[in-house]
Amino acid sequence: RQSNTPMMETQQQQHYQKYQVLDRSVWSRILPDLDDAVHTLTIHLPHEETPLIIQTGKIGRQAAGAVTLSRGETMIYATASRDNDPKESIDFLPLSVEYQERMSSVGQTKGGFLKRDGRPAEHEILTCRLIDRPIRPLIANGWRHLSYDNIRTCDTLAIIANSAALWISDVPLKKPVAAATVGYVDDKLVLNPTNAQMEKSRLNLSIAGTKDAVLMIEGAADFLPEDLMIEAVNLGHSSVKLICEALEEFGKVAGKEKNYSTLPEEVEGLQETVDALMAEKVDYCYTLTNKAEQSAEMSKMSKFVKEELAEQYPEQKNAIAAAYKDLLSRKMFELAKNTGKRVDGRDLDQVRRIDIETSLLPRAHGSALFTRGETQSIATVTLGDASMQQKLDKLDGTESKRFYLQYTFPPSCVGETGRVGAPGRREIGHGNLAERALVPALPSEKEFPYSIRVESLITESHGSSSMASVCGGCLCLMDAGVPIKRPVSGIAMGMLLGDKGTVSDDNAVIVSDILGVEDALGTMDFKVAGDREGITTFQLDIKCEGLSLDTMAKALEQARKGRLHILDEMAKALPEARSELPGMVPKLGSTKIEESSIGKVIGPGGKQIRAIIEDFELTNMDVQEDGSIQISAMNTTKIALAIDFIENLVAGGGGGRGGRRGDGGAGKEPRPQYTGPPPEVGQVYKGKIISTHNFGVFVEIIPGAEDGSSPGLEGLVHVSEVHTERVRNCEAFVAGMRTEVMEVKVLGYNDKGKLQLSRKAVLLDKKEGVKVELVDTTKINGNSAG
């Protein structure tokens, strides 16, 4: 049955159906033990051919809420579950968000020995954070309890799916949440762009919110102005509104009654009692501008109020703590609103003192100590060749990152003890934010062929260590001599509200360069990075029910002024990138050979490439599938000699070891060539694995002469011919096979005279029952054997 859904008008007075709610009772007949029917919501977004389809009641019926969301051939399964009994001992929302991309959704299996989808990858962790941030502030205060089509990103779909699951469950979510992506392609804003469009986009904005206001934004831009960012947020929110309205209707049809029974009742008179007891003490605490003194006084007051009211309000420890925190928040807002001053004595738009020291570490390629107030970062950069690139396995394929920033937040930076080891979700998120801030400023790989790794070690923290990482990261790049396009700085903005339970209004107070205590007690953490002309990255988190666009515009303008001030301070320490790279940085050289000559450069079992690295004292030598070769060494003369040797080798003038004389192998006999019988096209051979690379496997199908007078016959099994399913990491996949031999079929020679082999063809023949006649050449000596 299709419910009566009105036809809505666009601003251009064009009609389209906003959404459809379908109630298909057929599933009640198929599953007679269940009372609930299957409900389907179809949302037609303007200017998009493919609708969003959300369905519940068919899959995951034992969860508090479960939906499948599909768009095209992309499908997401989302569930919302909760404990039966609330956790009385905690004073925070125990919300846990998990997101996982299944390799089977694109018809693939993980390479290597382990085939199970397990530990989340970095991009999956970042998606978990995207989902968590807009949902957390809308769950009632006091609550304690797959297919992929490669067309669009799943991030915003995951937010919508999780919101829908929560909205139809009994979890007391105040309002439905939706999300959208906005790009900027060919000087036009694009709503929910495809992956192909995003490759050309100068903006990647993710926005989430309710139909009333924005809850979360995150993204990166290529030095775009603030007014364009506001326009992009407005466009994204128009889509969010429509989806939220549809989810509201969906909840009326498919939703469960919200469970408010476990929410603690407000303790009558408690807030007034806490205010009377602690107001003057809080006022005094906010006159202490030193972090250590103020933190000690807050801890002392917290302990005092709990002990003082324990007898009057027994078993209300959490309620007392919440009332005390509410007083702290209101007093902080009143101080800023009435006096224009903050708890550390600064003006509302004042940035803390900045101290900068570059070349701090003598052996690092580049280093900087960036201190802003009581927040401090030691940033270092390491430059290397292509082998230093970070490789990521995604549903879209394997991605190599030439630049990456790694952020570390040890407990000692806030004077505490705790676990030190693998990075947590917060560290991964902060590092990714700082990384995206610096990417637009980097030179192209053609201009600067080095791989770049920046590390930010937070040694002190009292507000916005991620933006300190941006500033420190930029300075260490300049210290290393990386020719960045322009310096970049970052700043975190905060917002203080008298009433956190509302959307931001004209009464909101915006503060620049927030303290840790302002982050904890305020309602907004808005991080913005960029240069003097525009923005490179941004991230908004709020604790109220939404942020109006007017308030956001005000915050962005105030952030721009603060960003310019920080850039001025950075320019005093290091006006521009150093003109030369440090002596510790390896020098790079490159050349390119024919694809058919790759095997000659690598040699049997990698002997030739190892010989070149050893004889010419190279740091590394990286050979790509297209014949591109990158060489790194500490001596430019050695690089030049190695390149001469390689070019002479593939031209037929070399083939032996390089020789420390650096004569390019001159005077040596040409490398022996295979002289045995030709292989038979279509024949299956059991050959020896000679070497494995990211582009494929070299297999010797006919061995050479016993006396070494002539080599064996080798061919390439391209990575696409290794298995019937897509192999994402060829080296790991072959290593996981745990064998030194491989059965391959001869496909023939390509137009460059290169022998082509296939393992996939053998597997397909066996699957189809084709009789395979195998020639086992691993037991044959001498290439005279056919």
C-alpha cells in the first residue's frame, strides 16, 4: 500500500515526489510469527536520478532498530542496539559506533594469508567518527543504556542509515539526522557528487544535521573563500532537510515507541542548591588564569560539592556532578557575555602567545617546536623515495599516499598516566584533519618527487592540539626545504551558550583559540585551517541541537582573523621554505625503460636489482609496472652512474653486476639469452616463481642449461591473471600461497615480445572440468627439454 504523501513544490515551482512510504504486508504472510510488516521508504532527491531506498522489518528484526539503505547498487546494513538495563555508575552517553566495509561487497577477498575482514582500516575509523558526532548530541540527556557500486562514497549513506535505525528504534533520539556531500567542480557546487566528479573537485564537504540546523561538517578544500563554504553548507543542508522530513514520516509508520522509562527524573531543587552553594566559588575559580591552578581548584570544588550534598541527596552522585557542570558552563557563558573576557583573562577573539623554534632536532630532515599557550607540538618531517608511500586497501582499489601525517597524543601531555601504543580513533581523526589541511599547499610530485611523512608529537595540551599540528607540520616542511605553495595555519573556535538545549542564536558567544576547559564546557569545537586567501580544511562538532548559518558565518570570519595572526607569527620565525634540502635527505634520480625490459633490470629472483643497489651504494630502487624507475642514494654521482648502467643494460650492452668502478658494465659480454625450444601457446606449465612484484609474478616455465650457458625462459603473470578474483596486494597474496611453484597457461607474446602467462586461466579450466595436461618443468634440468 502506498501511503498518501503530498506532492511538494520546489522553489522553481516544479513538482516532484519528495518521498514514498510503502507498507508491504506480504512479509507478514511469509513470516507468520512476526507481527511487524516490512516498511520501505523511497526518497527522491532533486537533480538525482537514483533514489535513496530505506527498508526495515526484513533483516535484523531482533535489534532495537535495523534498516538497509540502498542507492543504485550500493547497500548498507545498519543496526541500533542497546542494553536492557542502564549503566547507573557513569555520567556520559555510552555510545559506540562501528563501521566496516566488506570486501565481498565488490566481489573481492583480502590478499595475503588472512582472509577475514577484521581490524578497521583508517578510513573506516574516520567514518565511525563521522557517524558518532551528529548523533551523540541528539540522544536524550541521561540515556545510559553489504554491496558497493564504486559510484559514490558510503560515508554520508552510513550516517543516514544509522540515523534511520535509531529513529525507528526505542532509543530516545530527539530528531532524525541526515547527511550529504558537496563538491565544487568546474566552478559550480555539486550535491552528492560521484567519485569521478570528486577527482576533479576543489571541495569535499560532508555535512550532517537535522531539518532545523547543522550538527556536523567536515571536509577539505583547495584554498576556497569563506562565503563559498557557507553557500556549500546551505546547499548540503537543503538535502538534509528533505531526508529528515522523510524519516519523520517513516518513523510514524515503522517506528517503535521511544523508551523514556529509564531516563533519570530531574531532582527537584538540586540545581538551585548547587548554584547557591558553589556560585561564588566558581566565580573565584575563573579568576585563576593558570591551567594547573584552575584545574586543581575545579577538582577540589567537584569533590567538595559531592561530599557536601551526599547526605541531602543520597544516591544522586551523577545528578550532583551534572548540576555542578551546568553551573560551570553557565558561569563561563555569563563571564564572556557580560565582560567580554574569558576564564584565562583573554579577549573573545584573542589568540594565546605563540613561540616557535625551527631546526630543533639536528638529524631530522625538518623539525619545529610550535607552542601556543599551554598547547605544544614537536613536528618532524622525513623525506624518502616511492617505497616510503603509505598503501591503503579500499573498496575502490589500492591507494598509495605520497604524503601522510601521523599524530600522537601521549597521556603525559596532560600530566596523566595511561596506555601508550597503537593510535586510538581520536589520534587517527586528528592526524587526518591536519593532513588534509596541508595537502593543498604541497608541490606536485613532478615538481618534488619525494614521499613525505610528517609526525606531530603532542607534548602539552590545553586546547586544539590538531591545529597546533597543522602549524607545526607546515613549519617543519618549510624547515626541510619542501617548496610548499604557501604557508598554512589552523585555529579552533568555540561557542558558549546560555542554554545548550537549543539551536545557536544571537545570544551565542564565539571565542577564538579555545582552551581545553572551553571545549569541555562549551557547545562548539570548530576547527578551520588555511592560508591568507582561503580554507584548506574544517571540522565542526557541537553539543547543542544545531548551529545556524548566521552563527557559522560569524565564526568563520573570526577564525579568518585569527588564522592571519598565526600566519604572521609563523612568518617571523621562518618567512619561507629553506632553499636547499638538508644533507641527510637522500637524493633522487629517475629513468624509464620499456616494459619488456623490466625483467632484465630485476633479474632472476631479483638478483640484478639487488646487485645494482649494492654496487652503486643506492638507498633504494623502485621499478613500476610502466617501466618508470626511481633511484635514491646519498650521492648524486652514484645515481647518475646507476642510471647509465640501467640504460646500457636494457640496450643490450650490460647485464652483469654493476661493478663498483661505476663503468656501467662496459667491456663485459652481453647477457646470455634463452636458446631453447619455444613454449606452446595454451600449454599449462608448472614453473618456478622467480620474483613477485605489485604488478605481477615472474615465473620460469622452462629451466636454463645446467652449466649456466643459457638462462631459462621466464614470463609474467600479470596481477590480473593471478586469480579468478581481483588481487589487491599481489606480493601478500603470493606470499600467502606458501609455495615456490605456480601452474600457469601460456597466453602468448604481447606486441613488445613479452611472454604472457596466466594462473587464472588454469583455475577457470579446472573449475569448468576441462582436462589440464601439465608439464612440470621444475623437475627438468636443461632447456633442451621441450
